[in-house]
Amino acid sequence: MIMEAIPFVLVGVLISGLIQSFITEQWIARVMPKNRFLSSLLGCSVGVLFPSCECGIVPITRRLLNKGVPLNAGIAFMLTGPIVNPIVLFSTFIAFGNDWTMAAIRAGMAFVVALAVSLSVAFLFPTLPLRASQQQIQAAAETAATSATATQVRKAAPRRPWYEKIYQVLLHAVEEFFSVGKYVIFGAFIAASMQTFVPTATLLHLGSNPVTASLIMITLAFIMSLCSEADAFIASSFRSTFSTGALSAFLVFGPMVDIKQTLMLLGTFRVKFVVVLISLIVGFTLIGSLIVGRLWG
């Protein structure tokens, strides 16, 4: 699990460093819609451009939030990014016998679930629930208040050479890597322990109706903590046991929340926010899987 996750963590922290060094708060303010619904739609759509799995999505999201991206848009991106990107959808297409049906169901359901969760979060948490002290929050507010002056100073000052910016990207990437890496390692250890000691066969016997089947697949997705670029091959092995609705729950919930992801979320956000976020994802994923099961069997 660690060897599978580390490359994507590296991609994530490098993208985070690029955002920190090359994207300004003023640019984000110009392109980000003020409307919550439109900003959530944008957040759900941006994931198509970022080939990152869930292992590296949290540091990118944290950097975007610190840059001024609204919470609902950041959460929408965090939930859809590991699913709607072309690499994951193509792997799903291959895993299910060169058929785009399950890939389309996965992408569509992920988009709807992420949109519903992000809009719910926007109303439940009007302030940014990052794990930060009051001093850090106050410092951030003071930085935002003086951003206009800082912008004028940067315009007057000579532009930094490109190699200095690249150096700053690498510095931020190293900092993010050691910040997030410990949660990946610890999460992989817990996930491996649960796979070893929790009898999966017992869980499979409980999936006798659509609701319990989806809940079982959600549980398996959380316990297995698979990379979103490989989980479709595991899901396809359950086709003879579970319905399309239950498989969609596995394919959508796993990249949004697993053990590694939960620990990284707890290292970034407050505990109350993480509990509410996971509860919303479970609820909307369950509803979505039941609708998919009704439509596709």
C-alpha cells in the first residue's frame, strides 16, 4: 500500500508546491464564481485536469483552501478528483471488459455525490474548519487584509527568476510530503491489519438486500483502502456476488474516504468537520447506489 501510494503523494505535493508558488489569491478570486452552486460545479469539474488519486489529493486541497478557494469548491474537488480524472476512468473501462457503462456510472454518481456533499458542507460550516490555532487564523486574516498592498509591492519589485520559483516549489513539496507522509504510512498499517484480521467472507454473506449490500461494499472500500486507479479491478471481481448499485458504492466511496484518507483529513481539518463530512458521503453514496441499482440492476 505504501509503495502504491507514495508516487501519488509525490505528484500531489508537487502540484501543491506549484499552486503555492505560481497561483495568487487574486487570480483565484477572479476565476472563482461567487455563487456556491457554480463554485461547487467548478470544483467537481476541475478534477478532470488533475491525474491524482486520493493519496495525494488532500495536500492539494489544503493548499487551494489556504489560497482562498471556498470550502465547498475545495471539498468538491477533493471528492471528485480521484475519480473523474481520465486515468481512473480508463482503468475502470478496462476492468469491466472494455465497457464504458460502469465508468460512466462511476463518474456521474461521483459528480452528484460530491456536489451534494459540498453544498451541504457550505451551509453547515460557514467558516473554514482547518486545524489551525487562533494565532494562525488571525495571521491569515491580517495577510488577507494587506494583500492589496502586497500585490502593489510585488508589481514594483523585479520579477523573480524562474529557477527561484522552481526551488520554492520543491521546498513546499518537501514540507508537504513529510506532513502528509506519516498519515499515509500509519493508515496503510491500519488498513493492512484490518484486511488481515477482519474476515471479508463474513461481510460478503451480509449483503442480502440492496441497502445492506451497498453498506457492505462501502465498508469493504474503507477497509481495503485501495488506490483509485486499481480498485476497479477488485470491484469487477465482485460482479457475480453484488449488483451494479453495490459495486458503484464501492467505486465511489473508496476514493472519497478510506483509512489513509481519514487520517490525512484528521491532520488537516477539525474532528467535527471530518465526522460530518464522512457521514454525508456515506449517506449520499448509499442513496446514489440505490438509485443506480434501481436503474441498472
